[in-house]
Amino acid sequence: MTFSSKSETMIEFRDVHKYYGEYHALRGINASIKAGEFFSLLGPSGCGKTTLLRTVAGFEGISSGAVMVDGRDMADVPPNHRPTNMVFQSYAIFPHLTVEENVGFGLRKDPRSKEEKAREVGKTLELVGLTGFGKRAAHALSGGQRQRVALARALILKPKVLLLDEPLSALDKKIREQMQVELIKLQREVGITFVLVTHDQEEALVMSDRIAVMFDGEIAQMDEPERLYRKPASQRVANFIGTMNFLPTRILSDGARVATEVQGLGLVEVDASQVSGAATAGQPVVGFRPETLTILYEGQQATDREAWATVREVVYYGDMTYYDVVIDGTDRELRLSMRNVFGRPVLDIGTRTRVGWSPGALVLFR
Amino acid sequence: MKFPALKTYTVAYLLFLYAPILLLPIFAFNDSKIIAFPLQGFTTGWFRMMWADDALFKALRNSLIVGISTSIMATTLGIFAARASTRYAFPGKAAGLGLIMLPMVLPEMIMSMSMLVVFLAIGIPLNLFTIILGHVLVCTPFAVAILTSAFQSLDKSLEEAAQDLGEGPFSTFWRVILPLVMPGIISSALITFTISLDEFIIAFFLGGTETTLSVYIFGQFRFPARVPSIMALGTILVCLSIALLTTAEYFRRRGIARTGAKDTGGFL
Amino acid sequence: MTNPNRTRLWRSEGASGLTLISPPLIYAVLMLAAPLATMAVYSVFTDGYLTIEPILTAQNYIDTWTDVLYRSVMLRSLLVSVFVTAATVILAYPVAYFVSFNVDPSKKSMWLFLITIPFWTSYLIRVFMWKVILGYNGVINSGLKALHIIDQPLGWLNYNVGAMVLTLAHAYAPFAILPIYVALEKIDRSLMEAGQDLGETRWTTFLRVTLPLSMPGVIAAVLIVFIPTIGDYVTPNLIGGGKIPMIANAIEKLMLKADNKPLGSAIAISAMLIVGLVSVLFLFLNRRFMRGQR
């Protein structure tokens, strides 16, 4: 088996538009997915992520633009002739067939002998951890097992791209987390390009090489998970990915260094690289993640700057404690997360405390 | 919420439903020409009398020809309509389906008379073929209803999965859809057959000189002396339709078990 | 915005749909729409001796709606159908309720099966059995006589509208039970618990929660029973002894025995209009109930 290197483009969307009657479901999607990449389409329901995935599989036509797979325009290629395979959200396991027959379903036109095909089915079942399940009736499987059958059935055809439509959403939390890890391993093992659709930001962050965040039929940001988390392209993206605190801001001067006055934090100068896209309400805000705020216990020095705050709410998680604090001079509760360390008490509600923060961790939305 | 009196009521209601059917065998074996109490003793004579009538077997043969043809044609038409209605959007869908389903709510007398008028006007001779034409019209809506629910319980992604795995539209239908709706097809065939067998008005008016089983039975009602042998025939028919229904129900349930859907009960 | 791809896909879907539906649709057009249209045309033609004259006239409709004979047939048909429908639906409701609420879920299909069996046995024989049961020397009269409860047969049992209503109510019973049952099954059980939790008794919960929510099923049952009843032919013929004709019997008589096809067609079309009107009325009611629930 040879696989193309990561630099090659496997899927390319060129200004893809899709209308359902008057409804504009996809509004000019431009993106390219590299060969061998684990790529996620992330967004709230109704944002067009599933539609976009289905244009690659061929189940949705597009209104204008082009979808290219491996350098070929897919416009006139029906689903059964595309080099892609799909794991459906409902898994779509054929209920009248056994596990083996399901996995071997796509091999009908394969010229190999029956024995070779059977061996291939066995090998693929082993790959997904279902050895010995071949003779089972499909409807007698658990959710996790169905998902593995769906994976095996698609992978056995050695597609150039594997499309996964919310494959984990029907599973319990425990099995879901386990399957996330298995999927990553599997993807590394087979080296096929994976395109995953999910509404679960955590799942996307854990699994993907790159993520496209979609809102209202448009890609709002396309980046590696860490960059997506560190520097969201807009306040809306920031709100969707993890938790972010926001404080209203006034911009005093522009340039390579941007001078601002932040409510409660005073005068702050940030680097131009920290300036990001639109604030939701139009008024500039600075955003920062809970872990960039720290509680300063007595005798501790701030590494950067500090402010006085009051604890309003304490949520204890065992390894972590989340505090909602209000910094003097503001009216907003800010979420702060602290790793619990032996010998350091958890603060009570109402406690006055110093909190440390750092201008370098801020993102400015304007 | 339980209302205990309901069970008593329901049992009484079932007795009312079954009363005529339960009386059938009683009088079929009763040694009297009059259908009345008190009972006069056991006999199998009425069954022999029924069996001796050649007209019955001719009517039965006709009914089988009509029933089987109707069942095949109505189910085939039903597959087309059910597939179109569950899978495709197209202009005039509601109106088209409405027309196909209309015979369900039209009095059979009106349908048979309007067909009769046309057949007479263009000179089509009345025989078994014209009965079949009428029965297919009446049975198709039932086939469509049964098959639509069979096609509906199919997850659309199963079809997409088959296409995704390399099958074209025809082989997808053959390898995935047909096996999954087969129980629905069988139960549609059985039920349309039963309806055709039982149908009287169309068979009576569109049959010309040909007699089906129901027309034969209706004819026998005029002769009081033949009534006990009709009881015997009725007993046999009831047993047959219970057997047919049980088979249909068996296939329906197997279909539900196979697609893993929830049993909603009933044919209608 | 031009989008060749989209129109092509849509066109192909619409085309496949139309191709698929065309065999049953063409059949319905040829065997149903065309004959009904022919009948509609006949109904405004004039009846001649052995022929039908293509002279437009409204006389057939005037006769249908003014002639005492036809008007009484129409009224009787309506009355019988209304009685049958009311009796069937009211008697069926508790049965549907019992199966839906009081029967163990695993046994529900068995009960439904039991209820549907009589419906699938020969309609003719079932109707005839009622004639035998209710007859002057029939099962009930002879039974009561044998038990010395009566001396003379009860004359009011047979050959009247009441006997026809009983027979038809028996014939269409499952038609009423099934739609009500389906509507009851759809009701979220916690709604009833909520009703009781909010201080209603079982009976008032039924009146304020269950009954309104099951109305779509009741309306469907009304339609499903009413429509075939009004066009029934066998029951007036056998149970009514041919002396209490309903619409279907009148149509048959005019079309065949009297060979007055225009008048027969006018009556048939009028009957269809009545059925259509009642159906539309109830469908409208149903829509209002459905809207109330959304």
C-alpha cells in the first residue's frame, strides 16, 4: 500500500454554493484538505457541515462551484463511482445481512476469488477489533460494534477519503472517548484522509489535524486545533470553542502595538498579532481563557500583572477547581480554572483575592 | 390508568364481533334445514351437499384466477407508488397519490357503475378480465398503504450506503431494498388476494355471466334450501382466511424484526 | 445564479418520481378518473329510449334533489350512516382505550389481531349471518322460544333500519377501533400523570387530556366508517329485504333495471358530492385539532 504524502491536496472545495429552494445552505466554501490529513468540520446543527460532507460523497449536488477529489472534478461522478466511502451517522448497517456480509458488501465487483475476499474481510474485521463477530446478525450488535462494522465496511474498499458523519454521537460517553482514541490510531495506521463532521468541539480538538469551524453555511475559521483554541478568528468562534472570558475594551491607538483600555484591567498594550476578527456586538472586547487567569495566594508574586477580585462561585472537580470571580471595576463574572495542589486551600465564596493575568494571553476582538 | 370495567366491556364487544362467526360452524353441523334453535343433532351432510355442487368449484376457480391476478397486479402497482411516494419529490405528487388512493373512500357501487358504463359504451365484453380490472383498482390503495409503511421503515442511509459502496441504483434496489421490503410485499399480496376473494359488488356487476365465489354465495341466499350448505362453505372460508391472515401477520412481524423497527400493530 | 448541476439533479429526481408513479397513476386515470368523468357527462345528458341523447339538461339533478322517492333514499342513507358511525365510534372507543392503556405492550398486537380477524372473513356471509340471527324464525327468536321466554317471534328484530344499523356497525367495527387506537398510542403517557399530578381525577384527566388528544383518531374513524356505509349495497339488500333501499340500491336500479343512466349518474355524482362534502368537513375539523396540538 502506498499513500500520498501529506503535502498533496486530496479534496478541494472551489467556491461551493448550495441552495435548497430559497435557502442558501452553503455560501461560497473554499478549502483544501491534504492527503492523509484528519480533517474535521465543526459547527452547530444547521451550519451546513453535513451538507458539505455529503457533497463529497455525492449525495448532495451543488448549485455552483466545484468539488474536487484527488484532482478530479466530481460534478458528473455518481456516489457509487467516487473514491470516497462514508460512515453514516446511523451507521446504516444492512439489517438483513450478517457482519461478514456487511463488511464484504462493496466487494461484489472485486475480481478476486471468494477465498481471498473472505480473507480480506477477516483482516479488516481484525483491524477494527471485531475478530470472531463475522457470523453475527447485524441487528444483534451494540452501538459501538455497529460503528466498527460501518468502519470496516468502508475501509475494506481502500477509499482515498473516508467520510465520517457524526460517527460517535450515538455512543455513550465512555465508549465515545475510547472510540476517539481508536479512530486516531486507525487513521494513522491506514493513512487514509479522514473527514469528520461533528458538533462536539472537544471531539474535534482531540482528533483532528485541522478543523474548519462553520457557521451559517460559511467557514469561519480553518486552523490547527491549538491555533483555533489560542487565537479564535472571531468572538463567535471563541464562544463555540471551549470557554472564553470577555471584557469590554476601548482602543486608544493602533499600530504594531495596540494600546487599549480594558474594563477592570486598566491600560493594556497588546501586540498586533493578538488582534483578531469581529466582536459579536460590534464593540471591541478582549478575550482570555480560564487557565490564563491564576489565583495568587499570600506571598505569591504575579509573573506579569495582577488585579483584585471577589470570588462569586466555586465549582470543585477533584483535580481542578473552577472559580467565577469579579475583578474590581467590572460587573462581569469571569471563569478561572486552577489545578488543585496539595496544601493549597480551595477558596470560599466571597473571598477577596488577587488574580494574576498576562497581556500576552489576551486576544482582541474588534 | 386502569379502568377495570373496560376489560369486561372489551370481552363483551369481542363476543359481539365473533358471534356471527361462532354461529357458522354450529349450524353447519346441525342436522336441520332451518337455521334455528334448538339444535337437531350432528351431521356432515351439508358439507357433502356443498361439495357436490359443480357451480361452486367453477366459482372457486374463477375467484382464484381473479384473486391471484389482482394480487400480483395490485402489489406491483403498489410497489411503484409506494417507492415513488417515499423516495422522490416530484410535481403533482399529492394529487397523483390522491387519485391512486381514492378508491379506498369511494363507494364500490359508484366505481363499478362508472366502469360498467364505459365498458358498455366501448363494447368491452364483461368477463373475468373486467372483474380483475375493477379489483386491481380497489386493491391497489391497500397495497400502497401496506408497502408505503414497509418502504418508510427503511432508513434512507441504507440506500446511500449501498451506493457509497459501489452499487448503482438498480443493484441497490435488488440487493438492499427488495430483501428488506419483501415481508411487506408478501403481506400486501396476501391481503389484496383476500380482499379480491371477498369482494362482491364489482364481481357481481362487471362479471357478466361469470361467477366468482362471492357472487355464487349471494346467489345461493335466494334458495332457503341451500342455506345450511352455505353455512358449511362459510365455515371453511373462515378457517381459510384465518390461516391466510396468520401467515400475513407472521411475515409482517418478521419484517419488523428484521429491520429492527418497532411494532405498531395491525394492517391498516 | 445559474446552477446546472442543481437543476440536473432536481430534474432527474422529479423525472424518476414521475416515471415510477406513472404505472399506477395511468391505471387510476384509465379505470377511475375516465369512468367517473364519463358518468359526470352522462349525468347532464338526456335519457332517450334505449339511448342517451347528448342534449344538455339539468333535469336529472333536479329530479335527484326534488323527487320524493330519491330524496327519501338519500336521507335514509345519510341517516343510517350517521347512526352507524355514531354507534360504531362510541362503542369502539372504550375497546381502543382498553387495548392501548390497559393491555401489556407485548400482548397488544395479539389483541389487535383478534379484533381484525372477523373483519377479514367474508363480508357477505357476515351480513347474511345477521339476517339469520335476527330473522323472524331466526337464531334469537327460536332461541328465546326454546327457552320459553317468548311465545311469539319478535317482529321488530328484522327488516328494519335498526337491523341494518346493527349489521353495518358490526361490519365496520375494526375500521373505527384501529385509528382511535393509533391516536391513543401516540399520546405521551406522562401527560396523564401530569394531569393527575395537577389535581385531576382519573375521569377528569380523561376528559381534559386523553379525549382531546385522541380526537384526530376519532375523526379518522368517523370518516372511515361513514364513507363505505353510505354506499353499502349488500346490507339493504339482505337485511332490509330490498324494501328499504339506500343510495347504492337506487343507483343499481336506475342504471340497470330502469336503464336510465343519466338519472343514475346524477344520483351517483350527487352521492359522491355528499361524501366529499362530509369528508372535507371532517378533514377541516381534524386539521383544527391537529393545529391545537402543535
